[in-house]
Amino acid sequence: MKKVIAILLTLALVVVAFAACGGSTTTDNTTAAADDTTAAETAKLDGVKAGFIFLHDENSTYDLNFINAAKAACENLGVEYVVKTNIEESAACKEAALELADEGCNFIFADSFGHEGFLIEAAKECPDIQFAHATGTRAHTEGLANYHNAFASIYEGRYLAGVAAGLKLNEMIEKGEFKAEEAKIGYVGAFTYAEVISGYTSFFLGARSVCPTATMEVQFTGSWYDEAAEKEAATTLLSHNCKLISQHADSMGAPTACETAGVPNVSYNGSTLSACPNTFIISSRIDWTPYFEYALKAVAAGEEIDADWTGTLATGSVVVTDVNEKAAAAGTADKLAEVKAGLEDGSINVFDAKNFTVGGKTLDSYKADVDTDDAYTPDTEVIANGIFSESKFRSAPYFDLRIDGIELLNEKY
């Protein structure tokens, strides 16, 4: 009798979801958490089923980072979950979201910037389901009670990684490998979005905080994940005599190019130590587990989810890997602990305006495009008390200043 009741309840949930959002079929790139017992018997959070939409799969360091966090959060809380991978930034995202709704998911998350508009369309069609999106910009202006953005102060993690890079440059200078004025960093960027600009600038400022002669060249690929293009970009930067390479791109293209060339590398979204034991120094990443746990608990309790949620070092959302002592400069771990403490107590601010210039000038005022429109119109004053306040007025980065010391080799993307 209990089995019959359970089957009837499951059918009822499917019918409700189908009626609310319109029917669709499940695609082949869907995987579900499997267990011999039902979610109702094991769940610590009642009434929650999560659905996740990822741009790529485990081969992308960016998506793998999200996949690991989703799995950890759901398993920590005993929540049933469904994962869809390789979902393009197109109407395929909306279709995937509606499929997840049909499957009974009441929390649906997408991980890529270009997913946002399509996820918002799904949220409007399914007002009783909570939707969340990483790196997006529109939650605070859309005004939907069931649509939310999330990000983290990863600029602090990149700053820490930059400090490690600067220390390595100093060590190479002291060994006579090159002169101080030749301390040029190469950076492989995906697009000329504020998210990427904020990332490479914070990394550069971290490096310059310990190696003041450092400069940087940035080569863009026009893709979040293109191993061949990322390797080619790194190779171009190496041909320009860059002494160290970092990246905001999602493949192993740049790290493996560095390992082959014997050039130090700072990666992103996870350690590349196993593939690049001689050149990998450190990596920074966002740990999305705290956000997923926060949002899932809110859904279970029927509580409001922040329209813009920003994780920090304090929430455990911004992390760096262990230092690879084989490649890093001596004393790197101790220095990073010191800088991390300064970031946490506020004595160090990544975007302190006295530490950079734009066109030779120190800024005391700047309006950024926070309430994003098609023309990217500046609308919000973001410098206060000499500090550019990144991720204060929305969770996604809006730092888009082109500071002195950084040369962009190609800006067509």
C-alpha cells in the first residue's frame, strides 16, 4: 500500500510541474543522483529537488568546479538533484530549465553568463520555482521574486594568486634570469567582459604589490572553453617574452603550454599540479558549495533568497589551492597567509585607487554600469573613500577600468 501511495504522489508532482510550465522531454545529457532508497527517506531537507544546468561538462575546469560543488551541497543536505551538461547559451537553456521543472525540481541553477536571459524566461513561466544564476547581472533590476544572481569576491582570490606570481617574478629576478624591468606577465582571457577585466586586474595588482616593476599583456580567445585557442594565446604571450602566464579561461591549453615551455603558471578553478608538476604555482577559485547550501535551505524553509548574493573569504566561497613548493618562490605560503589576513580585516583593499592609475591619473570618482542595459550605460558611483567597491551594488563584477601597466593585445571579443 505504501508503494502505491508513493507512486501516486510522484505522479501528482509530475502533473503539477507539467501544468505549471508546459511539458517537454528529457534530453540524453541528463544525469540524476542515484540511490537505492528514495529521496523522501533520506533527505535532511524536505520538499527540495535541485536541477543544475552547466555550459560544458567535467572536461571544463569552470564547469567541473560547479559540478563538484553541486554534488557536495546536495549530498551534504540529502537533496535529490538532476544535472544537465553541455547546455549552450541559447534557447536550449530555457528548454533544459523547463525539463527540470517537469521533473519536479523546485530549485534550478545555471552557471554561464549567456544562460541568463533564457533562464529569466523560464522563471517568468514558472513563478512557483526558484531560479538562480551565476555571474548574471539582471536579478536586481528584473524584480522577480523567484530569480536570483550569485557570485563571490573572487577578485580577492585572484589578488592572492597574483601575490604568489609576483613573488615568483622576484625570485627569478634575484637569480639573474631577467632584469626587473622585464618582469612581464601574460594573461589568457576569454572575453572583454567586466568579469574578466576585474579578474586580470586584481591578479595584476596582487603581483605588483610585491613586484612593482611588473607589467602585463592580455590575449583574448573569444571563448570560455577552447583548448586550442587558449594554447595558441599562451604561445603568443610566451613569444612576447612573458615570464609567467595566468588565465581566465577554462581548459588546460595555457597550463600545458607553460609546462612544455618550462614557464611558471597560475591557473584558475583548480589545481593543475598533476599535469603540470614543474610549473604550476597556485590556483584560485570560487567554492560554490556555501551558496548552494544557503539557497537549498532557503527553498526548504520557504524563505527569500537574496537577489544578489556575494560569497567572500569569510564564507569559504573564495579559496586558493595549496602552494606547489616545487614551482613557487620560497616563503610564498607565509606571505599569502599574511595578505589573506589583511583582506579579511579590511587593511588591504584589492581595488584601492591609490595603487593604480588610468591614463596616468588616480581616480576619486567613477560611474560603473551596474544596472546593465544594452548600451552599458554608467549609472552608479562606485568609488568611495578612495576604494573601488567591487560587487557591492550587485554580485557580478562591474570593474571595467583599463588601468596603466596592462596592454590588451586584441580586443575584438
